[in-house]
Amino acid sequence: MKDRNFNWLIAEPAPYGLSPQSLQDYNYNTFSCRTGNIYTTALLLQWTRWALGISDVPTEVWSDGQNYFDPFRPAIEPGGFLSCEEMIRSRMETLGAFRKCIETSRIRAKTPGGNRRALSEYISGLELLNAERYLPMGAAVIPQPHETIVDGCKTEARFSVGSRRLSVGSFIDDELHPESDLSHMNEAFGELWLRQFLTQLAMA
């Protein structure tokens, strides 16, 4: 939009004096406020309800033992926040800015999401989730194979084509899922996932 000389609302301006690289690193002037990517209507509704006071703002915080991260936008601050209070304050500032966007903007645009940065955020989010929740229990969430991901956040459509039901002793064993089913993956996806899993298992 900026490249085409459009005006757009920046409700959460950057501190004065930040370099262009710091603006990018700290997610200023990327969107109207520092929410990070909002890919789904459910996520948009969640932010809207928080900003307008319809739902209570969560108090959840992630920590790696040194710094603090906002689980709803884990990559928004490089390296994390120095304190829990700083993170909460930043979240509330963004919610205030988000409310300003709702109340003052005349046109709201949602672009098709996803790029290399979105994939990086997905990976960073899983790493933080594992460090905070699962690794202390001796478990881990295994990421989706990167080669199956398009636009940084979506599974390539061909991996849901021809998926079949599991064999569990039912009369519909091995039947194809309906063409409209996008939540189950096919054998090609399973092969890639298993190869990745077995490789990680061998390295553990």
C-alpha cells in the first residue's frame, strides 16, 4: 500500500528514532498495530472482543526462564520482553490501538496471508510452546514438514486429496474422505511426516 502511495492508519506508532531495520524487527508499521499476522476470522473476532471489552483480556504469559513472550503474538518482540509487566503493558497498548482502528478507520483490508516470515513465526511459536509446556514433561510437538506448507501458514491442497479413513474395524474402513474434507491428510503427507519424525527420533 505504501509503495502505491495509499494512506493507511497507523494506530500504534513506533518510538521516535528507530532505524528502518528496528522498525521491521519490532513489527512497527507492518500492520496498523502490533498484533502480528491475523489469518482467520476467528482470530480477528478474538482481538476485536478483547479490544472492545466484550471478553476479558487473558493474562497468560510464556517465559523461557529469562525473558517473557506474548503467546498471542510470540514473535512480536525479538528475544522477548524483559519482564512480565512489560509484556502485559505492551499487549494492552496494542489492544488500545486495535480499538482505535475499529472506531476510526473507514476501510478495513485483509490481505491473503503468508510468506517466509509467517513460516518463521510458526516455527518460533512451536519452539516456544515446546520449551514452555512440553519439553519439561519429556514430550514435544513436532512441526509439520515445511515442504507441505504454502503461504507460510497453510497446508498445500494436494496433501488433502485422496485421504482415507483409518482401519479401525468399521464398515467404512479405508473409504475416501469427502472432497470437501480439508482436515485429513493423504499418504503422501504421511510419508513426509513419518520421514521427518523418524529422522528426529534417530537424532534424539
